[in-house]
Amino acid sequence: MLTNQIITLIIKTLRKAEKDFPDPSVTLVGKRWHDPFLVWISCILSLRTQDATTLPAAERLFQLAKDPFSMAQLTVKQIEKAIYPVGFYHTKAKNILGICRRLIDEFKGKVPDDLDVLLSFNGVGRKTANLVLTEGFGKLGICVDTHVHRISNRLGYVKTKTPEETEFALREKLPSQYWIEYNTLLVVWGQNICKPVSPLCSQCPVNVWCKQAGVLKKR
């Protein structure tokens, strides 16, 4: 297993290596609007959808509404038209309306900054809830998607079977000062270099520390 001294070196190296790569769509939304509600909605749109599709869809929807009150006035068809062709856009449109109505009814339109409360919303998993906390509120959280799960195991930093197991392992092991940025760093790296199949190990500056666990083919 990698030590925290090594993981610190890896994080610092990735910071430098990723300067020319674009941030993930949800991170871009957080930086642009600084609004936990818009981060939440963009995260819903991003599920099983590539960033190249997610960000334009989010921008089209936000042109129609940028808060729970105005978005709750939209119809399912209006939301569907705005967010198409994100994956599962029918279901996502209904979930977005349901979230807006509950926010209005129970929270006066304000997004709660509590993990357990966010998880109580229909269609919200740990990835989404943690992203709302980290990107929307700047609060500590560890968001684990397939990239973070894969690379954390590939590096040899954790040995887990599911993203949820990875999150809890990282909560125990990863120094808290890296919690918020860890997701963005590994998502960018996973999209561009440490790909699911045949990663570009020859181009990877952290290759010297990587265990390459589970890698069967590389470039």
C-alpha cells in the first residue's frame, strides 16, 4: 500500500500535470456560479453522461431557471428538451422537479449542507451528495466515482471492490487537506491518461509510484 508521503507526492504531481486539461463539468459549474443548487443539478445531469454533453445541457437548463422556485415552474417536457441528450433524461427531469419541490416545501428553497439529509432525496447517492458538499459548499467530503475508485485501487492506495468501500477507505486514510480536490484530480486523470482500458502509462508522471493493480494492457 502507498504511504501518505507518497500520495502527497502524487497529488502535487497531478496538480502540475493537469494544468492544460479542462476541469470536470460539475467542477466548472461550481467555479462559475458558486451555487450548491446548480452544482447539484449539474451533478444529476452528469450521471452516466460525458462532460462534453453535460455542461451544454446544464447551461441550457440554467438559461431557463437557476433556482428551485423558478425551476419548479417548468414542466417535465421543458426540462427534458433543455437537457437532452444526457443519459436517462426522462428520469432526470422528473427527479429534478421532485428535488425542487421538496427544497421549497421543506427547506424554503435552500440546499441543505448535511450529507445524510442530501442522501434522503430521491435519486441522490453518495457521489452526488459529496459533490454538493465539496463543490457547492466547500465542505469536507470525498466524492468517489468510477475514476476515483479505479485509480485509487490501481495505484495501490486502497484495495476495495466498490466506490462506496473506496470512499470509506479514503476517509480513514487520505489526509483531510486533500479530500476536496482528490475527486477532481483523479477524474481528470482518469478521463485523459489513466483510462479504464489500456491506460497511457508511458505518459504518466506518477507511474513510478503506481502499482498498476489490475492493469492487463497499457500504452
